[in-house]
Amino acid sequence: MINFQKILSYLTVLSYLIVLSSLFAFAPKLKSDTTSNYKYRLGIVLNSNYNLHKTKLPIIWDLPDCGTFQDGTSFGQSYGLVFQYPIYTHLITMDTRILYSSFSADFTTEKNDFRVFNPQINSYQNILLKYNFHSDIAYFSLQPALLVQPLAKIPVKVRLGMDFSNPLSLPQYQVTEEIASPLNYVFPDETQKHTIWNGEMNSLGTSMSAIAGILYSHKLNKRIEIAGEAYYQHPLNSRTSDNDWKTTQFGVNATITYAFNDLFAKKKEKVIPPPPPPDTTIVPVVIAKVEEPKIAKLSVVSSPLEILETTITEAYPILPYIFFDKESSVLKYDYSKNSQTNFDETKLSHNSIEIYHNVLNIIGSRLSKNKNFIIRVIGYTDGEEIENDEERLKLAGARANTIANYLIKNWKIDKKQIKVIARDEPMLKTSSEYDEGSEENRRVEIESDNIEIFQPVVLTKFKEFEILSKSLEMKFSSKDLDSITIQNESLNQINVSKKNQFKSDKSKEIINIDSNLIKSINKRISNGQDIEFSVDFLAYEKSQNTIITIPINKQKNTHELQRLNLIVFDFDKFKINQNNEKILKNFVANSIQENSEIRIIGSTDILGTPEYNMQLSQQRAEATKKYLQSLNMDAKFTQVEGIGDTKLKYDNSTPEGRFYSRTVLIEVKTPINK
């Protein structure tokens, strides 16, 4: 694999040698006055830097109380283009640089608060754990700056500017845990060093820094100039949005620039007159009286926003499958990114995929509360990812052990509650006719005779809001202005204006409520926040602003809804299995009343033809109806329909998204008794 950082380091050192040798080689041949009449300079810049990282990155990203990494240092390199343009004679020059930069971040820390029992001394003993964070980061930098040269004949300049850096892509990071002492202990996976976290640094964003540098330049001829610079770069914000990580940088630059005028202009000789003598006339400074800005008042009246509030109880069934990458037994970041501290499944977000990504915490929490529950953790392969049968079984076992170790380590589950099994392929596997089938078969399944472990996550009596208004009417008026020029309008900080709008006094404006506004309004109402309308208008040749709160008329639905999705339909299956039967019995007992109305909607994933998927989804819906009728003969069904893969609710590019699409939605609508 090509090491671009090493190549960049060699190029940087080589550039410095070229600059130094050029100084010695050409300096005797050049005149002291090498001024030219060229306006622009374009060149390349090569850089080496030393970074001081001041960080409070947590060992466990979402748990800062578990300890943080210590400050660290690193070396970095960059290269790119520089463009220079004189603003005021020799004194001030604009200097703009576009750079590709990279460095490696390595932070370490140690913890000595973990105790284990030592049978040799019949006592508990502290062990010293060493944690290491590593990430290779490449980013794009924009550096606008000014070059100030106080003396015309001395080519020493000061560079003052800013650096705006943004990662080219989300870098990968890795956190390892190592037993530093005593060395006679190992982790449950029989190693003394292992990876505990890895993934993408999603919170890495734009970082800003102030730059101050001093450089010396030397002209080789009328066009070519070389320069060396030493600089200091001070951070203004954190590199990450959720943790403190600031980087102070010391560095050296080497630049080679080429001077030119307009590249497209025809060459012609031009006689340049000598500069006029400096004006020594002293001009008196007149201090003008600053007038207070005029402020205009704009009155805005909005029609009320009509919304419908419905009380919802929703059951989110669990998919006890954990999927792995090809030939890998490393737990994906999505399954481990959530904290176990104060975990409460009733406080999870109302989102099936986010609840699924907490499946290990849900099962771990339930196992920790009932020591009699026993689970079977069964690892599988896709049957093809490794040619050797024995090696595939080892991989399946490693995947199962990954899940078992997660539950044991994070939820302190007794090993006696977990039985680890390795098999080649799942019994109910997805057809390998599809590429997605292999991806779905590389998994770990969790089974148990105690089916209470797999009961749905039930979120009760929460509110859903439907926006009934299709538009809002705004009325504008002002006693200060004869007419009103609207520059911009926004609702919940979403732009809703049209360009160059002009309003007469007491004018009206219709704001159409589209899908983006519906999502924003729904979110703010659910969080108990106001709906705000902001308008920028022109008054006394200046832009001014008015913000109002939209009034809300809230209607309460006369019906209450209970929803359940049955998602444990394996590939190409519609039979109601034992787990689903138990879930349906509880659901019928708790939700279906004498005056309830029931809708059943069956669906599939995208695998298979549209015609076959429509038939399969109808079979799932009919099978569910038949079983509900066996439990309650008087149940009233208003809709039993299969929709195939025509209305996908989940991303079918992932295994979990496809499994959650193999579902039957049961919605029970019951009048509210008053």
C-alpha cells in the first residue's frame, strides 16, 4: 500500500533543499533591486508542521465520565497552491492558499481503577490499563491572508491570516485497550491488547485558526521568487462538535511563485512613468457626528396553524439478528455507539431502526434483571466467504463470541446465561441468488426458550401531530413606512421567500406548507417549541427584521391508535411463528376492544419481482387476519391489503432495512370514551 504521508514528507524536505541551494547558487548573480511590473503571482507551497493537540476526547466516545485521553503531539505535512495580488504598493499583498494537509492523531491514557481477583494471592488486585486512540486525518484548507512588508528594500514580510480546514472525508478512528501491568492477566478474548471501539469520526467538522508568520523572500529573476516562512497557527474552535479537541501548530513553509500579468492580454511594451513625489500635505481630520440609526416597526399578523393531535401506543418488535461484514467478526459501530449508563428502553426514540441498533442493550438489560433467563448466541457465515469449512466455523464462532463478550462486559451478564454456538449457514437463510442474501446470512442470531426476552419495546400514550393547514396567511402593515420591501422570509429558519418581493402597506402573503415545513413544524411541536416566522425588510436603506410566533389551534382526535409491526418474517415466509403468536395474543388482549377497527397492511423488501412481492405481502396480511380471528371472532377489519415493495419505509441497502420491510402493520383505531 502506498504511504502518501511518507511521500509528502520526502517532497517537503526536497523542496527545502532546492530553496536553500537556489539561494546560494543564484544570490551572487542577482542584483539587489529586482523589482518588476508584474501584478500577480501564482506558485506552489510545501509545508512541514509540528502539532500540539489539547484534547478531552473520551475513551468511550459517548461516555466522557469514563475517562479522557491525554494531550498529544504529531507531525504533519501539506502542499498546495498560493496566489498573491498586491493591494497597496509593496506594503500590503493579498496571499491566498489552497492546501491538502494530513497528520496522524495518537493519544494515550492509563487507568488503574479496574480490580480483578488474583487466586495466587487470594485477594483483589488493581490492573493498569493503557488506552490508545489513533486516526489518520486528511483535510482541505483555505488560508486567506495579508502579507505586510514594512521596508521596500528588505524582503522580510509578516503574514497575518486565517485557516479554514475541513476533512476531505470522515476519517476512521480506532481505540485499543491494553493490559500494561501486571502482565499475567488477559482479556476474555485471551489477548492482552484488543480493539474496543472503531468507526467514523462523524462529529469532525470545520476548524478555524488564526495564523501569524514571518517569511523571507528572494527573487531568482524578474518572474521567479522563492521564500521560506516560519509561522504559528492558533486554534479558534474545536475540531469536533461534541468534544474538546484543539490543535496549535508550528510550521515552516517553502514557496516558489511565478509572476505574470493578464495571461490573455496581448504583450506590448509599456512606458511606466516615475512615481510622483509623496504628498506631504497634512489633511485635517474631521470627526463626523454619528447619527442614531432609524428603526421602523413592521407589524405581522399570521393566520392560526391548524393541527390534529392523536394519542398513540406503538409496539416495536425486536429483530434478534446482528449482521457482520464479510470475513469479519468485529462488531459494527452502530450496535455499540449507544451508552449503557442509565439505559431505559421506554425512553428510546420512536424509530424502528434506532431501536434495532439498541438490540444488544435491550437484551442485555432484560438479562441483567432476570438471572434465570438463558440465551443461545449462534454465529453464522454465508457459506462462501471463506473456502475452508473449518475456517468458516471459526469465523462463525468468533462472531458469536463477539456478541457474548459484549453482553458480559457491558451488562455484567453471567457466562452461565449465555450459550455460544457456531454453524455454517442459517437454517432460515436468505437465498444466495441475490448478492444481498450473503450479506444477510453473515449474522449472529440470539434465541431463547424465555420468549419474554424478545417482547416488543412498547412506547405508550405519546402524541403524534398531523398538520391540517395547507398554507398560512401573513398580513403586513407599518405606520413608519409608505411601502414595504420584503427581502427574505423564513419559517422555523427555513427560507420561504421569493426573490425581489415587494409589498404595499397592509399587504398579504400566502406561505404554502410543503413537506420540509411539515417535518420542521412537527418536530418543534413535539418538543414543545414555538413556531416562528421571521421577515427581513428594507427600511431607511438598511435591512431590518421582525420575528413573530405563529398561533396554533390544536384539535384532539376522537380516536386513539395502537400500532404493531410483525417483523420476524424471514426471507420469502408468511407463516406466523411462535414468537409472533405470543406477541399477537398480548396485543389483542391489550388493544382490541368491542368498538375497535383494525387495519392490516402487509409489505416486503425489494428482493423478488414486484408481482411476487405483492402476492407475498397479501399472504402475510391474510395470515395475520386469520390468526387474529382465531383469537377474537368479533374483531372488525376495515382493511386487509398487501402493498409489496411499493412503499418502503426503511433503507433496503442494509440487511436490517430489508428485514424491517418484511412486515405486517396492524393498526387498531378505538374511539376515546368521554
